[in-house]
Amino acid sequence: MENNVKVLKLITGEVVIARVEQKDTMLILDKPITLKESGHVGYVVEPWIPAGKSENITISIDHVIAQDEPKPVVEEYYLESVMGI
């Protein structure tokens, strides 16, 4: 999967960052993460589904209310972070 990193806002209110590939009406999220605010430190990166064993999660495009390109610093941080996940 290419470095097609996207920021997704889901209908649940969650914001997920992942490399995204679209197949028909489904999105394949490669190593999806969330950013949690951490007081004065900024953000903490967490796997989106920490108890799951799959690196690729498939969701319906109907569960996405917004999609955007990440800021360059966020994309770089994501790519560095997922190398260890």
C-alpha cells in the first residue's frame, strides 16, 4: 500500500489517520491510529483498535463523514509512528 495517508472523521466522532485504499464502497485502513490530546505535551498516538491483531481494517465508506489530507508534519509523524506498531 502506498503512502496515501488520510485523516478521516467517522460518524462516531472519532478521527482516524491511516494509509487508505478504496475498494468499491469499502475503505481499507492500513495501521489506523488515533491522536489523543495529552495536556501540555500535545498528542499521543494510539492504535485505533488496540486489542485487535489485524494491521488492515476494512470499513464502509458510509461511516466516514469527512476526509482530508494530513498536514505534512502529521503525515510524517504518522509514518514514523506506525513503523513500530
